[in-house]
Amino acid sequence: MSDGYFDEQVYTAVDFGAEAWENGEYVDCTFKNCNMSGLDLSGDTFATTEFIGCDLSMSKLAHTSFKEVHFKDCKLMGLHFDDCNPFLLDFVFEGCVLDFSSFFRLNIKKTRFENCKMEKVDFTQTDLTQSLFKECNLSQAVFDRSGLEKCDFRTAYGYALDPDINAIKGAKFSKEGAIGLLSKYKIDIS
């Protein structure tokens, strides 16, 4: 397939497992209720693009560019965002399922995660400074040497992170959520 340029296109309810995916650059495009699971999106560029109700689970993202991309109500399981092109990487996640995805070593400051299910997500050595985790399920998410300064975890739940190995200066936690900061001590808080 040849790489193409697609501008202001709207794709609705397309099953790209059945129809051929065209690699290329997608600018100001919208994907609604599309099945893109398992696709090889390597080298593709998505700029100011929206994905609404799409399934991109297990897609390959080697050198994929996401620039000002909004994912809403999408299934994004098992994605290796750490394989993406880090240049101008910028996205928002709203109402998405990101279980088993990886953001290893990415610089994704000020990223907004709202009402997302993020079980077993890997944030090892990720710079999330000033990011928002609004009403997110972070059960078994891995925070290891992560930059979490000024992050907002006040409505997030299920997380456990070690303040000794993660930078949390200025981060916001609820009283209930602060228990996740003490989980390494195996103490009973009633």
C-alpha cells in the first residue's frame, strides 16, 4: 500500500479488519465506531484527529505520531504507546479502556485521563508532570521512578505508588486515595 495524505475525512463504523487500511498522514480526521484492532499503524501520523468509540486494541504503533489526538470511549488495550514517535506527542483519553497498555519512559506532561479504566498500565519512568487522572481506575498500574509532580489523583482510585521512588511533589490526592501511598508498608488502616 502507498502512504497517503487524508485531510478532514470522517470514517464511520468501518471495520478495517475487513477493509484495507491505508497507511499515511491523517489530519483533522474523525474515526467513529471503527474497528482498528490489531492493525499495523507503524509510521502513520494522526494530527488533530478524534477517535470516538473505536477499538485499537493490540495495534502496532512503531514510530506512529499522535499530535493533539483525542480518544473518547475507545478500547485501547495492550497498546505500546512507548513505541510511538515522541516528537510533539500529545493526546487526551476520555472514557477509554487502556488496560495492559504501556507508556514506558514517555514524556507526556499535562496529559488528561478522564473516567478511564487503566488496570495494569505501565508508567515506569514516565514523566506525567501536571497530568490529570479524573475518576480513573488505576488498579495494579505500575508507577516506578515516574515523574508525578503536580499530578491530580484526587478522584482516581485503585492505585498504589511508592513516594520514595516516584517524584510526587505538589501532587494532589484525596484522603481515601492517600492510602495507596502507604501500601508498601503492609499496614492496616481502618
